[in-house]
Amino acid sequence: MSFESFATGLGNLLTGNLAQTIFDGIKTYFPPDLTPEQQARLRLELERIEQDKRQQTDNALLEAEQMLTERISKLEGTASDLKSLPVVGRLMLFARGCQRPVWGFFTMYLDWCWFSEWSLSEKQQAALIVVNILVLGFLFGERAIRNLTPLISQLCRKS
């Protein structure tokens, strides 16, 4: 689940359908002889209030994300900080840049051996599946999982 979908879900939890809930409460406990124009005005005002609340929630979530990013950069440093170190900084930047391809190709090599040469026990196969999930999930992020979800769903349906 991405941060954006989490934030949207949190925003809907905090403000979701607030206008309709309040409108139903007003219709239940207040004069039943509201004209359609009054109902429309009331509904419009409540939806405006809900939109304002949603905007405030979005702004608070954006500010929290920016503060977290700033805190991480202060604690861990940035790539420009590494450039200031003559030799070690360049090596660290190179190692950071190589990490995804190295882990990705290593995992592809393990998978190739698994499917072509090795005969593995169920525990070993489970371990390789965990390695694949970790590499795909942590190194390649949400995009890889999102792209593989239809394939995994098809495989689960066939089983």
C-alpha cells in the first residue's frame, strides 16, 4: 500500500461522507418541512464543510510527509553530503547506485537455478520465495508489486 493510498484512506476515515451523515441527522431531528431549496442549500453547505475538512487533512498529511523527509535527510544525509568526501563519497554513491541491479540480477540468477538446475525441498523453495518478495518489495517498491499482482492472482486462482 502506498503512502498516498494510505493518506487517502485516512482522510476518508476522518472526513468520509461527513456531509451526508450530518444531513441525515438534521433531516431526522429537525423540521421535516424543509423545502427542496433549503435542503439543497443545506447539503451544499455541508459538502463545502466536508471539502474544507478534507483539504485540511490533506494539508496536514503533506506537511507530515515533508517533515519526515526533512528529518530523514538530516539524520542520514543526502547524496550531496557524500560528494564532499573525496574518494569514499564517490564509492558510497557508486555502491548505492549499484545496489538494485546487483540484488536484482542475483535474485534472477537464483530463480534461474531454481527453475532449471536445482531440486529443492519445500523449505528451500519457501526461502527463495521470501527472498524474491523481499527483493521485489523493498528494492523495487510498490511498482514491482503492482505489476506482479495480476500474475500472482492468476496463479492463485489456478491452484
